Amino acid sequence: MNSANFTFIPSWLDPLRAIAVAMFDSNGDIIEANEGFRFTLTPEASGSIAQRLAEPPLHQLVLMQPDETGLLYTGLITLNIGHGLTRAFAGSIFRRNQLFMLAAELDISAFESLSSENERLNQELEENRKILSKRNHALQKLQEEMETIKRNDGLTGLANIKLLDSRVSEEILRWERYRRPLALVLMDLDNFSAINDEFGREVGDELLQHVATILNGATRTLDLVARYGGQEFAILLPETNEMGAMIVAERLRMDLESLLILPLLRPLTASFGVALLQPDEMREAYYVRAGRAMKYSKAHGKNCIAIAGIVAECDHLYQAAPQESNV
């Protein structure tokens, strides 16, 4: 059934759906048809008008003689549209030699039927959109939760080492561009394995969660607090010079030392290492310097702060361990 490059039907009639136009021969073969005619049929509909035309039937039309204008029939035209359904038109059929032309428009009942069907389809579409929107929202929430799981430590809720690596790399790039100070503080809880041995793993986990709360409360939203290892934490401090980082570390050291967390009968202390990013320093080398300073604190009494020099010989204590806490 041809729908373009019409020979007999004007092309402007093709997109019209309210008007059905079709050309067919005396054998019932459809030669041309516009969108209105095709719209009435199901996709399985045959190309033979003999099977489509219920009223008037084709065999009667073949026997009828047209008037001087070519008009053969005018009145109700009924088409079998497939699946046992029919659709009614008001229109006319013309004949010129062996060619017939059907020109009709949908009757009001057909329009009402189409309108009702379109309304039903629109309602289904809207319901499906709502369902899809809910599913998309649930999927987005799940993806956000998965991203949080991938970025955060499961026990403390702090950033994990993967997120810390990413943020440090970003800050190094920013440092290379703007030369703004960047400080890193590594913190290792003192004698933590002994606490686990004495009180058990559950108490140790609760202590780690308490420490995470203290770290979050003592830092800015600009900073990043991460769990660096089992009992180690990292605090990344953008826009912070060496003195500013030491002040942060000292505040954290004092907060821990002054807090009595049951069932511990002694303060929980930590050793700190502070490092300021150096020119051309890569991320792993930066970690190594800060970690070296933290070990320097451990080796010099614990519960104190050490500052990383460019080389190990330049590492030094910012503050020695208080004598009463030197265990």
C-alpha cells in the first residue's frame, strides 16, 4: 500500500487522519491510500479492499454505473479494520474506468471511540511515568548509597583511603596551580592493640567511633577526615600552613587526652605527624613523610606531635609528651 509519491491522490491528503482516501481497482487491490485510511486498519490488515469493504460490498460496486460526475455511491461506508472490528465512515465512492476512489470521513461515534481510547492511553502513559519516576528515584537513592559505601569507612563513617587518595591528588594539582598551603596530619592511637586485647574488639570499635566524632567536631567542612588504617586517621587541611596544622593537631591531642571513655580508666592518647606539601612532591611521598613524623612521635614518648622535615634528619618534635602520659 503506497503512502508517498501519489499518482492519483493529492499528496496533501496523505497526513490527514479524519479523512480516509483510497484508490483500488475492480479486483479489490488497493493502489494508493492516505494516512486516514491506513490509520483505520490494524497492521495485519490485507491489501485487498474486497476483505476490507463491508458496506457497500465490492461486488455490488463493480456492477453499478456512475453518474456523469463519476459518483458511484454516497452514504455509510463500513470497513473491516481487523480482529473482527469495524469502523463506520460517511463518504462517497467514485469510479473512472476500472479505478475506484473511496473518500470518506470518520463518523462522530468513531471520533468518540478514538477520543476515549486516546484518553485511556494517556492515563496509562501518565501512570507509567509515575511508576518510572518512583523507580528512577529509588535507583538514584540506591546509587547514592552505593557511592557513600564506596567512599566511606563502614565502621566510623569517615572517608576511606580511596577517597583520601582522590582528594589528596586533587589538592596537589590545585597546589601546583595556585601555590596555596596544604597540610596533612596523620594520627595513630597509642597502645590501641592493648585496649583490644584487654577489653575486646567491640570496645575497640566503639572507641574508634568516638574518635571519629571528635575529629569531625574539630575540623572544618573544607577539611577531609579519613580512616587511614586500623587505628590510624588522616586529616587533610587545605589552605593551612604548618603552624595552623600544628594547632589543629594539638587541639585534637588535648581533646583526646581530656576525654575519659569507659571502660578505659586512663585517657586515650594519640601520636601525630604533621607534613606540609613540598614542591614536586607526589602523593605517596607525601604520605611517607607524614607517616615518618608520626613514627617519630611514637619513638619519642607518644601523645605528642612531630613535624616532618624534607628529609628524616630534619624531623622534630613540636611538643614533647607530657610526663604523666608517657607510657
